[in-house]
Amino acid sequence: MNQSKQRFFIAIVPPPDIEQHITEIQQYFAEHYNSRGALNSPPHITLQPPFHSLAEDVPKLEESLNQFSVNRRPIPVTLSGFAAFAPRVIYADVVKSPELLEIHKDLISYIEATLGIVDRVSQTRPFVPHMTVAFRDLTKENFQTAWLEFAGRSLHFEFTASTLTLLLHDGNRWNISNQFPLAAEPPTILNPS
């Protein structure tokens, strides 16, 4: 029996055109501010932070995510401007829509109830949806300069998130492991007449 642990997280990954645009911004940070960390995963909005799972438990994890997703409707997502967690993180700001807050809260509760995966961060800090463009390896000095450049920069994208994405760490970077369609149809309203 394989007892090796793998690292995963669950996120919303934007459509390819937005993904490419955010990746270009991340590349800009790599070239101009020596911050390459954000390039170690596809652009994303984290819903469930990184956790470990035994290799043999991955099918149960995937089945659980499929069960969660099939009962969910696609959700609107809006990226609007840039924000920061000083002194190291700059990100594309994501509007805190009721739908996004609800799916995060419900997913965290569901994962804990069905798989015993507890997100300690969500218990102590509020959910701030974001798409990181520079972090961790961004020095405090470079953060100051970059934030002057990006604080007022405009950015606006809207898309409908129609899948949840499971990402797996391969030892060097995060890669898409599987995607789970948000498949629920809106309820049918029957006309009583």
C-alpha cells in the first residue's frame, strides 16, 4: 500500500484568455521585481488552501469534490484592480460576491465534514478572494516600488466559473490534477395557472 502524501489545493482557475493575461503580469513581476513564486501555479482563486492527502485517498477526494460540484451552479467572478497584503503580496483583486463567499464557506465545511480536512486559516482570518501576481519572494523593497506602480493600475475581467479545480504539487510547482463541473441547473419555476 502506498502511504505517500501528496499536496493539493482547490481553486477556481479563470478561462484561458484571462489566465494568459494574469500570467503575463506574473512574468512582468519576475522580470522587473525578481518575484517568480506566483509562476509556480496557474493563476487561480484559492478556495481550499493546501492540504495533504494519502495517494490511496485521492479517488475518495475526487469523488467528494464531484458530489459537491454537481449540486452547485456556475458562479460569476469579477477581477477589479489590484490590492496587496503588505509587505510581500500583490494580487488582482476579486470582488467578494455573495456567490463566491457562499461556495468558499460551503466547500470548507463540506471538505471538513466529508474528508476531515480542516482549514485552520479560515478559522482565524476572513476569506479574501484574490489572484496572486507576486508574493513570498517579493522583497519588501521591491514590494514598495511595485505597489507604487500597481496600486492605481486598472484591471477588469468578468467570467463565469463553471468548474472547481484540484491542483497537485509535483515537488516543484502546482499543476491541474482534475476539474469538477459546477453542474446544477437553476430550479424550474412551475407556473401554477
